[in-house]
Amino acid sequence: MIDVMDKDFQQELNLTLAQSAWVQFAHYLGCFLMAMPAGWLASKLGYKDGMSAGFIVPLVCFVWVAGYGLFWSKLSGSEGVLDVRVTRGH
């Protein structure tokens, strides 16, 4: 999430200012923490294979976490596995 879209995300996801700040903090912390390992991996594998690994590693992590149902329950804010409720507008 970037600063320009912050207000739109707050309204769409019903986030408070503090919650939005935590989301941005987590995003930028993730970028900071992954920059060095990503650079090391790209230098070891080369550009093409480094880009492939950059797509494959998050995909594997996503599938692994989604298999436990944790991702969807946290994303939807519910306790049930794959209990996703989407609401739009008024």
C-alpha cells in the first residue's frame, strides 16, 4: 500500500488510522528485510533465474499457508477455514 492510496484502502477495508499505519509498517519492513536476501539470491542465480525464484518462492509460501486455512481466516477476519465474506458498497 502506498501513501497515495492510503485513504482509499482505509475506507474500502474499514481500517482505522492506526491499523492502516501498521499495514504500511509491515509492508515497508518486509521490503527492507527482503532486500538483502533477494540481492544475494539474484547475484548467485543471475537475473533470469533470480526473477523466477522471486515468483516461485512466494507462490510456494502462499500455497503452504493457504493449505492450513490460516491465510483466508486472517484475511476475512473470521475463525472458520475458508470462510470469506465479501461486502461491497452501501
